Amino acid sequence: MKLFVAPRAVKDIMFILDWTREEFGPRTSDRYAKLIRAALDDVRDDPDRFGAMKHTALGESCRTYHLSHSRKNVRGTRVKQPRHMLLFRVVDDVVEIGRVLHDGMTLDLHLPADFRNPGSEPNDS
């Protein structure tokens, strides 16, 4: 499959890595970047993999994948407790990453409008 990372998801990743660098240092930020890359590769290779959850109440094709499921696919020192998840969908042969969100966030408040079911309330994120 192909992978498309939406501009908003790129901004999310940049924010996460900048924050991690400021709070925990460059080595931790580098480890988190490797984990995010592994998770992106994992859902691209198999969007139905273990850990990918469907959220049809939010959007027919809306799915999440927590970064913790990709920890074993990162060489070297691993991130102990990742706190983010990919919000994605599959359209034809493309895995579209809409957001990368902290696992404490309420999904429906941060769901991209085009991921929503028709007739549901759009948001501004």
C-alpha cells in the first residue's frame, strides 16, 4: 500500500518531536521519531494489523493505531511508554494518516472533517 501523511499530521509529528526534545532531550526525541516511523510503516504494510482499531461511530473508515504496538519493530533503545496514536483510514490502496494524537485526547474533537460520517458535525482541526 501507499502512505499519505496529511499536512495536519505532519504538524502533529513536528510538535510532538519538538516538545519531546524540549522536555526529555534529543536522544529521547530521536527514539520517538524512530517509533513514529515504525508505526507509519506498520500500518502502511498492514492496516488491519493487531492493534488497529476501527471507530465506525466516528467515521466508516476511521481507525486508530497506538504507537506502543510498534515498539518491538524499533532497533536499539525503545520508548518505554509511548502516549500517541495514529488516526488513519484506508482509501483504495492508500493509507491516509489524518492526525497523530495523544492517547488522552478525545477523538471526535480532533477528527478531520473528511474522516467523519456524512451528516455528523464537522470540526475546525
